[in-house]
Amino acid sequence: MGINYFLILALLLFSIGVAGVLLRRNAIIVFMCIELMLNSVNLVFVSFSSYLGNSIGQIFVFFIMTVAAAEAAVGLAIIIALFRNKETINIDEINILKW
Amino acid sequence: MLPNWLARPALAGLGLSPGYSFILYLALIFNHNLNFLQFTFENILILFFSLLAVFGALMMVTRKNPITSALYLILNFFCVSAIYLLLRAQFIAIIQVLVYAGAIMVLFLFVIMLLNLHDESKLSEKITYKKLSAILISLLLFSVLAITVYFSYMNKYREIHSSAETIGTIEVIGNELYTTFSFPFELVSFVLLAAIVGAIVLAKKKFD
Amino acid sequence: MINKADFINNIPLLIIAATSLLILIIEAIFPHGKKKIGEKIIFYLSIVSLIVAINYSFPQLTVNSLFFSSFLRLSTFSVVVNITMLLGILITVLSSKEYLEKEGINYGEYYSLLFIATLGMMLMVMAYDLIIVFVGLEIMSISFYVLAGFMRKRLESNESALKYFLLGAFFTGFLLMGIALIYGYTGSTSYSFFTNFKNQTEPTYFLGIVLILIAFIFKTGSFPLQMWIPDVYQGAPTVVTGMMSSVGKTAAFGALLVFFTTFGLEKFSMLIAILAILTMLYGNVVALLQTNIKRLLAYSSIAHAGYILIGFILVTPSSTHAVVFYLVSYVLMQLGAFIVIGIVEAQADTMEDRSLSNTLESYKGLGKTNPGLASILSIFLFSLAGIPPFAGFWGKYYIFLSVIQNNFIWVAIVGILLSLIGVYYYIKVILFMWFYEPVTGTIQKSKSEFAFTAAVISTIGLFLFGIYPDLLLRYIRAIF
């Protein structure tokens, strides 16, 4: 099986993630879609790494995972802080500032 | 999130994108080498896990309940982890389960349950103009990305590199991380520090 | 491998990193009763370490080599931009104390995150590898998300942080996909490697560059992806807004310039020219309609991103010099304007008054109630408008000069016309301050001595570089 199969799978997942970010209004689900996008980028890196026989790709995945974990912590903290002040996480209702 | 000025031309101009996807699909099927159809055990596993991964992703995007979404995302992460294993990336496969499925998604589930959210109104109930254009935009993005990548790598990299099995081990990756990549490795600790400090500052209940 | 020379040549970076950790320790050491002493120590420590870092940066101006196993590259360009950013952070630290105290959020964490963000911004500009660009960008962004939401009790601040976070993380995905495609084609992430691939037309490589450009267009707030700027800038604490809009943008533009020179993106020049014009048009025209001064300056910062983007049409030595000069003057004037807004905001007592104090209406008659503040703000606005005796004028002058030299005369003509539109809304604020009667009762005299000092420092900088631009150009001309 050639590399194309994995790349196109990853790009498909990436596009689903983009679609989710644009479609959904729930901040947590939007954030989950972003995690899906990062995850698909990881798949691109790992498949290139395996087919090229080059370890940089897998190292990069390591960094992406660290950053994704950090972003998850901060993002969820922001969502909690918002929820304390206004009992919603729907993006459409968050409109004191014009979007 | 999509500004209205963008939605209008996007919808008008990008109506062609399903056409692109169809051409891509045909190109995939009539690939002259037909490596695609060698039903070895490994290929069947890859096919199975990738279909399951796409299924998980689609369900995650369309479910109205955030908890269901999160569980489908975990399914997706497990399938991607299996694909990593089939790509001979053992260390990354394990880390994928530990970090993504184990830590990040548990955090998500924890927050969802903490907030006690109500169900979102069903996605299929209101396919508005804006949502339609969002789907079209992502389809176009997919076709642009996939066509470019597909034709660039059509005749390249047909087999996994012979050294892939050694590269994926924890020895090689650990060795690289602590020698060549020690500088970025130290730097990501600052990412984590900022995240720890930030999460406490934002979410702690009382501050004095 | 890392050796001693790496550390000796990167002392400013180490000072910034160490200070961020030290602040956290000091914050933890002082118990509840002695919080005031701890805050004082943290404040002065920040100032001292920034001054020391700036001081140690100057000897680096002549260094031009790779460090940390060729992950970082010190060059005159990166050092000049770093000094600019450190100066901006110094002014920010000076201006934040009273604002945060008034808001009741003067925690050590603020300063620590500010320093971590500075570390990320310095890394972005010095990066010689896409890994460092990514990690630096994330260090910066994560700190900014938190800083934007630092006023936890205020809904605007929460919202601003959430919007910034969701969009920022979304475009991080694009950046990473671009890096992944470039890695797949070249097999490396190091800039030293990419010089072999200059002017490649391979589609995936091209696509990777485009995806990275999209992420940078978002971070710099240029035209198609500028929608987050006004919301985020309005909701965030004013001192943080000033820092994000000036120093944060400087870092993004610095990293973008290195990216441009490495990848040789001459074929994008027409696209960048169009984007620059649209950015200027959007920023200047929408700013005319604003009634909130933070929002007005946010749109004006979009317009300024457009002016800076003109320098990217063709990256030549003269356009690089123009961009750096513009960035220095932009940091001083944008930051200064936000400091004054912060001082005015800190004068209001209740929370509602503080939100209201950002409307243009409440700036009516500021010249009568507080002439010192009003005259300083007028200087910043004149400079932003590009009126001659200030540094902002020379920034615009060199940008337009460089683009004329590169045979894009039409861009210069359109840019000058659009900056004339911009003059209108800056002058409007100045008229409000000096030629109207105060709406509310007399505002008390400001008690924000540190912030006032910071604003005065920026003013002096603007005057100095406006009257003797050679003072700054001496350093900038050494870049190539």
C-alpha cells in the first residue's frame, strides 16, 4: 500500500475537522474538531516518517502532542471561566463583542 | 464563524467541488498499479481501521450530545493509533493512546460533565445556508489538498521504508530527542508551564 | 549537541526564561500577609531583568551564526527585532502595574506569562527550523490566550480569550499541515535545508508554503483573516491588548520575514500586494465607523498590518530596512496609545464606568480635564496617522519608498491615498479631546505614575526617531 492512501486518509480527517469547526456551535465540540485536525496532521507526519525512513516526523509528532495537551488544558480552562460568568458555551450566544 | 461576505461567493463558486471529489475518486480507483486491491492481511487491517477512523470522525462531528461526540473521538484516536502501529511507529502509537485518548479526552469528558451541558439542537434540523457553505468549503479544501498530494505522490513511496521499524522504536526516538532535538525538547516545557499557570489562573475558583 | 558557546551568545533568551521561573517562585514564597512585598519585588525584578536583557542584546548585533545545533540563528535582523520587542515588553510592564491593581488582578502570574510569551516571540524571530517556529508560536499563543482572559470576572475578557483561542488553535492546524507537507517533500524541517529548494514548483511544496502563509496571515491579522482582531482586542485587558497588538504582531512579522527570505517567495508578490491593499482598505474604512476607542485602534492596527505587508511584496534589503523601521515605530506608538487608554480606563471607579470609559464620547474634553494625558495621546495618534515630525511618518515614508524602488508604484499610490483616509479618524479623536466640552464631571488627575512614565518613554522614542531617523537606521542598515 502506497503512502498516498495514508495521506488521503489524513487529509480526509483534516477536512472533517475543518467542517466540524465551521459547522458546530458548541465551543467544546469545536475544540474537539480542532484536536481531530491536529491528530490528522500527526498521521501525515508519521506516514512520511515511515515511508521516507526519516525520524524527524515522529519527533515532530511528539511536540505536536505536547502542544495539543497544553492547548487542551488552557482551552478548557477558558471555557470553564466563561461558563462561570455566562451559563452557555454556544458560540452564537457569546456575542457581547460583535463576532 | 464564517463571515457572510465569504459565504456567498464560496457557495456560488465552489459548487464544483463535489465534481473534483468525484474525479479524485475515479483516479483512485483506476490507479494503474492497483496496489490498492492487494488483500493481504495487513492491508485489510489498514482498510478496516481507516474506515472506522473516518466513521468515528464523522459521528463526532454530527452528534448533538457532547459526550457522545467525545466518545466517538476516542474511537477515532484508537483507530489512528492502530494505523500508527501498522506504519511501524510503535512509540507514537502508544503515546497516542496515553496522551490523546488517556489524558486529553479524559479532560474533555471531565469538563463536559462538570459543566452539565444540555443537548444541542439536532444538527440535521436546520441545514442553513451558512452550514451548507461550510460543508462545501471543507469539501473544496479536501479536494484541493487531496488532488495535489495524490498526483505528487502517485508513483513515489510505494513501500514502507526498510528502516521504518527501527526508527519507530523508543530507543531511536529517545536518543534523537535527548541529543539532536534537546533544544526544542527543553522549550516545550515552557509550553507546558504556560499551560499549567494559565489553567490555574483562569479556572481556579478563589484567588487572593 | 548544546555547548557553552550557545549559552554565552544567548544570554537575553536565558534571562527572560529564568525570570519567568523566578517570578513564579517569588509568588509562591510570599505568604498572604506579605503579598504586597512580593508584588513589589516581582515588578522591579521584571524591569531590571528586561533592562539587563536589552543591555546584553546590543553586543549581539554583530554576531551572525547558528546556535543550539542550528535551531536558532542570531543575525542583526533578529537582534534588532528582539531589542524592539524587549523594549515593548519593558513599556508594557511599566504600564501594567496600576491598571492591574485597579482591576484587582495584580498577580505574579501575569508577569510570568508575559515573560514566557516574550520567550516565545524571541524564539519565533530567531528560529532557524520550522520546529522552533511552531514551538515559539505556541509558547506565545498559549500565553496570549491566558493573558487575554486574565480579567476572569469580566465576560468580555472571557469571550475575547475564547474567540482568540478557538481561532488560534484552528489556524495552528493549518500551520502544522503546511509544515507536514513541506517536511514530506524535503525530508527536513531545517531552514538551512530549504535553501536548496528555492523556487521549487512542486505542488505539495507550494501547497505547504501556502498553508503556512495562511497561518501567518491569521497571526498578523491581515485581510481575509482579520475578523478576530477587533473582538479580541476590545475584550482583553487594555495593557494586554497594547502588548498583543504591537509586540505580538512584531514577532509574527519578524518570523514571516525570515520565512520569506528563506523560501524566496517572489512568485507571491502580486498576491501579497493585493492582500496588503485590501488589508489597508478594510482597516481604514471600517475604523471610520467605530465608536469605541479600543475597537478603533484595533481596526487601525489592521490598517497598519497592511502597510507593513507592503514591505513583503518583494523582500529586498531596502524593504527589510523599511519593515524593521516601521515595526520599531509601530511598537512605540501603538503601545503608547493603548497605555493612555489604560490610564483613562483606570481612572473610572466602578466596573460599568470602566467599560464605558472606552467609548469615544468619554474622550470628549479630555484636553481640558487632563491636558498632559491628552497631549501625549495626540502625539501617538499623529504618529499613527503618519504626520511628519514623528517616527510614524518615516516608517510610512521608507515603506512607500522601498515599494516604489521595486516598481510597484501603483501600490504606493493606493497606500498613500488610503493612509489619507486613516488621518480622518485619528484627527477625529484629537478633535474630540481638544475641541469639545467634557461630557461627565471632572475626571480626577491620574495616579498612574509608572504608566505615565511608560507613555512618556514612548513619546520620547517617537520624537527621537522622528527627528533623527539615522539614530535607528544606523543599526537597521547593518541587517544585510
